[in-house]
Amino acid sequence: MLDHARTAEATLPRQTRTADRDQIRAIRQREEERFAHDRPKSFELVQRARRSLLGGVPMNWMTKWPGGFPPFIASARGARLVDVDGNAYIDFCYGDTGAMAGHAPAGSVGAIADRAADGITFMLPTEDAIWVGEEMTRRFGVPFWQFALTATDANRFVLRLARMITGRRKVLVFNHCYHGSVDESLATLVAGTIHPRRGNIGPAVPPSETTQVVEFNDTAALERALAEGDVACVLAEPALTNIGIVLPEPGFHDALRELTRRYGALLVIDETHTICAGPGGYTKAHGLQPDFVTVGKSIGSGVPSAAYGFTAEIAERIEHQVSVEDADVSGVGGTLAGNALSLAAVRATLANVLTEQAFVGMTDLAVRLEQDVNDLIESNDLPWHVTRLGCRVEYLFSAERARNGTQAANAGDFELDQLIHLYMLNRGVLLTPFHNMTLMSPANVAEDVERHKEILTEAIAELYPAHR
């Protein structure tokens, strides 16, 4: 039984209303003034930061937070953050999944501190690596594992291995996918041809030289691309996530696996965001059979860590083709990859925090939030929809549920997105700034979900004042 909520079943058409653009801008201006008034210390810090940090932030995408500048965080525990001005927030963002275990989880911080006190990195293994490898095998089903510091690196390493194994040069991705900053994935379709994705800075080569791009859920286009015979691997999220959740249609993953095998391409499943589906990600929850699995962000309680796993057949081919003499210059690995601190953090997180029992509670809360949003959509005749994958919920400002990345991108409403995020932020709720993602951690409680509902109800009443 699929753990998809409210899939694209047919529904009766209903009358919906649109928000007035002038009203959106008026509310946004008021909320920006409130935001600045309540955060004078953050404003002072960002002004100081602009003298040494590009845009006044340590990473450029932090400029995308609404309000004119990001709040600077002083502390975080569990599901709560506090900024330098003393404003407290319920967190549903969790560093865009990086802190999915919750902030400073008690089940991890002790082990992390103990490991740091005994040494952080050696270029030598610790017993924790073995425990993590065995646990990842149990969770995801593939028997061999290696480690990295980010999911981007895990994906990069896997793509190199796939090209080596197959002797092919191209990677196939789905339009509007998310695989971190992997060059091959920063491509899109424009009128049926492959171009750099908007925002792709300084691509090394035209993406059409390295990448095939097809729409998610389009098995006919997938087969046409694979039939060309130059695809080393398909790099796939099992459901699109960074463009709003786009769920696979029934039979899509069966077709994906069958077609990759038929045309000699390897299948890589990137679980970095879809680990929300359960402790073994979408792969375990839905019985997928990939050649490689990659995962990062969440597994180390915020300590940089990632992993990539593969089948016994893949392991044999790697060992046969990579000599010991060349292992250190292969382009796979890094001096800090698999370091002692990261592995200690992953072991503690998987053993004590992101457990099967924790996922049950997290998913229950997500079901409740999904129902809350759906009830508000229906009772207010809104042209929105809500989708859930495990403990992750997203609501989008379009009535029609997207079946691929292009439809999801075309349905985006950046202006309304920014307003909802700012409105929530001013009332003590943190959403992911890039899309309306609400994620549950083991630290969230029912009152957090109720507060989200209260604020969203208030926002809707202001945006749609003519509702009878």
C-alpha cells in the first residue's frame, strides 16, 4: 500500500478564488516593516556582515529568506529556534532536511561530543563505520556502502563510478529534479531541448553534452532517451521534492527499473529528501531495487555526512576496475570523507533519534497537518492543493496537482510564496524559504501543528477577505 496521501485521483471541479495582487503587496509591505522592527540586532549583524560576506550571509541562497535579511540564530533545541533578538520559532524547515533529527538531539550530542574529545579525523577507520554500514544495509537493502560529507558529493562519486562501469558518458535526470549542486543535474528542458537550468552559474560545458532530461512520470520519453544507448545511469529522486512534491504515478518505478535494465543503464535513487518516507527512505517503503542509493543531510544530526550504497555486483565491478595504486586520485572520495566525527554522528542519529518509532510519530503529525491544510483549502474554496510524502507536507498555490516538474514549476507563485513564509516567520513559524515545505522531526508535537493551522487561517482571512 503506497504511503501517498491524496494522489491525483479525479475530483469534481469547484469554484475557486484568486488573491488580489495589490492586497498581497500591501500585506507584504506591512509584514516587512514588522519583521524589521522585531529584529534590530539581526539587522545590525547583517549590515556588519556585508563588509566581509557576500550579500551579508555565509551562503548566497540565504539571501532568499523573505523580509529583506535573514534572522541570525542564537540557539536551537528540539523543534525550537531562538534568534539574537529573542524571537522564538517553531521549526518546520530544519535546514531543508539537514536538521530533520531535530536541533541538538539528546540521543546524538553526547556521542558527538565524546568523539570530538577523542579525535575528529584520521584518514583511518573507526568501528562506527562498520556499524553504520550494517545499519544502512538493513534500512535500504543494498549491501555495500561508502561515505561522503554531502549528498552532492555522494551523487558526484556515484556518477563517476557509473560512467566507469558502463563506459557511457551521459546521465539522465528528471526535469526540475534536486540533486544538490551536481553539474549534470542543473539542466532543464526548453521547448524539448536541453539547456542550463535557470540560476545555473558558469556551467563547465553545455548540459546537453553530459545530460539527458525527461519529464517525471513520462515513461515513453524515458524509453526514447535510454534507447539512444549513451546513458550511464538515471539519477532519480523517487518523488520530486524541491519543486513541491510530485509523486510517481502507479507503475512508474516498475517501468523505470525495467527500462534501465533493458537498455543497460544503472539506476541511482537519491533519498536525500525522500528519506521522509521512512527510516529506509522511499526505497525501503516501496520495495525499489536500485543499483545505487545516495543519502545525506539528515543522517548525522546536522554534522556534515552522507552515504552511497550499491549492490554486490556493482561492488565487484568497482574492485575489479579501480586499482589500489590509483585509488587516491580517482576523483572519488575526499580527505574528510568518512571521518570519525561524521560516522559517530550518523551512528548515534540512526540508533537513537531517526528510529522506526520516531518516523511513526513524525508521519502522524504530518497527516494531521495535511488534513488541516486540506480542510482550509476546501472550506475557503482556494485554488491550492496539498501533498504529503511520509513526514513531509507541501502546499502549492495551484488547484491542479502536477504530474511532472514543468507543471509544478509553471504553477509556482513566488510572490505569494514569499508572503506566506514572511507571515509565518513573523508569528513564530519557520518554513523552508524555497517552497512551502513543512517537515516533522521527532521533536515536534501536536501543538506545533495547531499553531501552524492558526496562522495559516489568519493569513487566508486577510488574503481572501471577500469569502462569505
